[in-house]
Amino acid sequence: MKWEWSAFLVTFGTVFLAELGDKTQLATMNFAAKGHPLPAVFAGSAAALVISALLGTALGGALFEIVSPQVISKAAGTAFIVMGVLILWGKI
């Protein structure tokens, strides 16, 4: 397994921008604003994001072995569109 800076930077940028202002960040801000200890809030939020990313990476790696990257990309894009429409309609 080799390291690719381009993959790291694109993944970092995409996830960082996607996380700004999302429900996860708002929930974390809410816990911090309620006076919970900031180190505990940060550690809990960071651990959840790391484990979520680990699961996503493992699932993506496993899917790559049986499904073409184009199918995975189209399925992810479709899921984002569906979620966006559901959010706009107030269903999520």
C-alpha cells in the first residue's frame, strides 16, 4: 500500500468542506455550548468521525473488489441527490 498526497488532499478537502455546517458540526457545537467539557466534546466528536471514516474506507475498499468504481461513484452521487431533495422537502 502506497501513500498518495493527491488522494489525501482531495479527500481532506472534500470531507472538510462537506462537514462544515452539517448536522455533525452543529451537534458538536451544541454540546460545547451547553457547557460540557470541551476536551470531552472534541474527543467524542473526533472519535466518531474517525470510526465513521474507517467504516467508509473499509466498505469502499471491499466494494471496489466486487463493483466498478464508476458504479460506486454514480451510486454515491445519486444518494447525495436523493438526500438533498429529501432535505429540501423537509423529510430529513
